[in-house]
Amino acid sequence: MSLEAPEDPWKPTRLSTGWFHGAMLEFSQVWVVLFIVVNGILLGWLGVNWTLNSWKLSDQDDRLASLGDDVDWLQERAEWGASYVRIQKALMHVSGSHFTPKQLCKLQEHLWIQSRTFGFDPLLIVAVMQVESRSNPLARGRYHSGVESGAYGLMQLKLATAQIMGRALGLEIHSESDLMKPDVNAVLGTYYLLRLTVRYGDVGKGLMAYNIGPYALDKKLRSGERLPLGYARKILKEYKRLVEKYGTNNEMSLTIPHLVGS
């Protein structure tokens, strides 16, 4: 019969050691899982906030861009309004009692529309009206002898020239009475002057051609004759006076050639 030493009751068994390590392992895994979950939640929250803030910033950018467009639109309309009032004041100043309120309104609307369409300062046309006819829509041109020159209305157009310009613009000009209508005369005269200015590339020569005719001006340019500066000087001097009185138009104001002061 063999004698065995009594078993130590405090000695951990393999079973108890395995359970402890298993529990520790499970506990560590739980913390890892919790850590991953918490960090995932934080990253998700940050991602959502970043996305929301990006949307907000994008929306603010769109609003700022829209606001900028609105400001530009309002500024443009304000400039248009100022330009319209400028024409109105100049016409009222030079017209005296020659126009009815309806005629004056139609004339300023035509000048404003044409100036926006073709990009010129309408006060130049007012200056031509003032020099040509003293802004009298019923004026009839006369030579020094007293004989009628055949020029009519505000901008003193001849019927043949007016009919050519009318065909280009789709307007039917039948007789001199058509040229006594202020708005019709102004539209045709403005278009004629603009064509001449484009043809010669210079407002001074355009005005000379308007006065003596393009054929006569071409002849002088070819022969080297002295150019007739008096008429152009007179127009540009009147234009300068109107600009000083009613202000400049930043988009369209005319650069006055040196011939005015020469």
C-alpha cells in the first residue's frame, strides 16, 4: 500500500487556470470591440458633421454668388436709370417748347434704346440736334441765299439719305413729312452718323462727312485738301458742354478728338 501526499487545496487546477485566461481574453476582446465601435461612431459623427458643414458652406457660396449676381443686376439697372434720366434732362433743356410731352417721351426712349444697342453716348446726338436745328423738329434747312436746302427736321436729313437709311432699318420714308416726326428723324440721323463714324474710324471725320457728305469728304482726303473742321468742332464743343452739365456716362462717354481745341 503506497502512501500519497495530500493534495494542496490552494494549488490552482488546470481547469481554473484555463477559465481565468479565457475570461481575460474575452474581456480584452470586449474592450477592443468597444474601442473599435466607439471610434467608428466618432468617425461616423465627424464624417456626418463634415458632410453637413460642407453642404452648408456650399449653400452659403451659392447664396453669396446669387447675391453677387443680384447686386450686379441692380447696379446695371441703376446705371440704365441714370442714363435714361441724363437723356431726359438734356432733351428737356434743349427742346424748349418744340416738343409735346408725348414726343419728348418717345424721343428719349428711342435715343436710350439706340444708345444701348449701338454703344454710343446719346448726348452726342443731342448736340447734333442742337447745332443742326436748335432742336426744332419742324426746322427746314436753307442756304445763305434763303433757298431751301432740302434738309428737314431735328438732324436736318435730306429725303434721299433718309430713304436709304430707312431701307436699312426697315422703315418706310415716303415724304418730307415723315422727317418732321422727331423720333423718326432721330433714329435715321443717329444711324447715319454711326455708319459714317464706323466707315472713317473716327468721330471727327464722321461728323465732317455728316455735314458735307461722304463723297465730298473722300475727295478731300484723296487730294490732301484742308479738311472742314468747323462743323465737327461746333458739335463736339456742344457735346462737351452737355457732358459738363449732365455728367458723363462711364460706359459710353465719347473721347473728344484734339480737333475741338485746335
